[in-house]
Amino acid sequence: MSNIIEITHLDAPELAAYVRLTEAQLRNRLHPEAGLFIAESPKVIGYALDAGYEPVSLLMERRHIAGKAAALIERVGDAPVYTADSALLERLTGYPLTRGVLCAMRRPALPTVEAVCRDARRVAVLEGIVDTTNVGAIFRSAAALGIDAVLLTPTCCDALNRRVVRVSMGTVFQVPWTRIGAGSEDWPAAGLAALSALGFKSVAMALTDDALSISDPALAAEDRLAIVLGTEGDGLAHETIARCDYAARIPMAHGVDSLNVAAASAVAFYALGGAGK
């Protein structure tokens, strides 16, 4: 049975997840079991529900209750559905709601690297990528181009950040992912050693003099390959490049030296496995 609750004032404590808590507060590092994230739009929320994420509440414009959010409301059981007209909701959030529907969901416990990689042949490793738009776009390319899992190093931004989820178009719920380590001591030496123990060869996407072309058949021939992508601007750390089994680069024309990391990821994913093979 649906639990529709009209919003009448701006300081209701139950709306904190939507309008007052920062991304860091939503993650709740001290009590991870109480952590939340926000998904936006019926389509993205539907993907999260399909993947087994637990809804806490919905926030939407009144007109969507019997409209495009009706099926979502049926799926969330007795989770509260907070609603008002669009003008009040814009005052609450400070901006128009994306497609009129938000959902606060519980953060699950992250799986181990071993579990995520158990059946994987191609994984992406994101080292220190902090731009949420880039991370979201990389997840979308990973899903589209057959990458089996995504691993985030300790300094990479949160995969359940609201913008990552939105830019990924919900593919963050479709591609298995986890953190590869919790602190600086876990990457790159320990993390790459763990991947090697699981049977992966690693390729650093880097502009080094000895880098192979991304089309080199030796790379595509590897049974299990970890594609390591670096942060915006500086790229991968020198230690990471040195510890990887290969370095590879995308050949460029017209004097261009590199692509944005999100664009580079799509080229790498297509060339090195997944949907391109």
C-alpha cells in the first residue's frame, strides 16, 4: 500500500537526505550501514531497484504520483513518498527536480575485489579520478562496451555520488564495482599485486615513450586484462605505470597529445575487449 505524504514546510527532518546532507554526510563513513545515496529519474531509480538496492523514500512532484512514477511507487512498498507541487519542491532543493522524481536509497556493503573479479575478463581500474562527470561517463562506456567490472582506487570519487549516478544513466547499478583498497597503502603496489594474483595482466593508459599502440595484438590476446586509467590532468602516477605489465597509448592525429579520460576510456574499452571483439 502506498504511503503518500504531503510536504507542507521546508524543515521537515525526513527531507534531510534530499536537501541538507552533503555527499560526505550521506556516505556516513563512521556508520557505513546508515549511509544513503540519491538516485534521480524513474529510469535510473528503476535500474537501482532491479539491482536490489533498498529504497528509503521517494520525493516527487504531485503530478507524477499517478503518472510516470506510478510503477515506482508500487515497487517501493510502504516506503514514504514525499510530494508537493513543483514550485515548493524547487524551493526545497534549490533547483528543479531532474525529471521530477528522487529516491533516497541505502548504501550496500561493498563486495570484495575477488568477488567482483571472479568471472571477469576485462576490468577497468580508475586511479584518483575525482571529476564526477568523468566517472559517470566511464561507467556508461564500461556498460556499453562490455567491461565486466570497475575498480576504484582509494582516491577516486564515490561511484554513488548523485552526479555520477545521473551521468552514468544508472549503469553504475549494472556494472559490478568496488574499491580496491581503503587507503594509500593499498595502491598501487598492493592493488596491482592482488590483480596479478587473480590472473590479470595490467595495462597503464599512459603517454610514455615505450607505450604500445592500443591496437597491439599482444594486449587483446591477454585472457584477463585490467585497464588502468589515471586522473584528469596528471594521468597515472609514475609508480603505477612502472608496476603495470604494459603501457599503452591511443594514436593521435593533428598534434593532439591526449583525450579526456572519459573519452579515452571508451576507446580503450572498445579496442581491448568487451563489445569490440
